[in-house]
Amino acid sequence: AMEAPSFGSPSVGLASKDAVVLVAVRRQTTPLSSFQDKLFEVDKHIGICISGIYADAYKMLRLLRDECTEYTYVYDTPHPVGPLVAKLAEDAQARTQFWG
């Protein structure tokens, strides 16, 4: 856990009234590894940038995608961003409350 920040690389997000831009620097964690993508589409209207330990971030990405898919299937409309972020925060917080 103490080394997790060293696996990350810079990412920047900019928002305006009409657009959002996500920019990320890709780097190799070791000389023999390949570059890992950092920018992902969660849904047609939501994108994320991941950093740190790739496996942990990818699990969160799968959670977000599953939530969006289920919401769209049930309500036939795109998932609102605010409740989706709240769900992600709730899931991340729950992991700090339990052990074993």
C-alpha cells in the first residue's frame, strides 16, 4: 500500500460548459511491461481516468459499468452521474469498514 502512489502517473481533467477533456500520461511500470490504458468509457456519457494499482481501479470500473448497464436496462435512460459517484464512494467506504 505504501508503494501504490509510485505506480501512478499524472492525469488532468478539464471541464467547461460544453466539453470535458481527460488527459493522462501512460508509462511502463517495469521495462518489460506494456503500457496500460488509463482512460476508459464507463457509459456513453461518462468516462474515467484511473491511476495507482491497476487491478483495484479496474474493479471499480467494472462496478461502474455494471451499475450503468443495470440502470439503463431498468429505466431506459442513461445513469445520472451524481448517484453513480455516490455508489462508487459507498462501495469504496464499505471496504474500510470490514476485514477478514
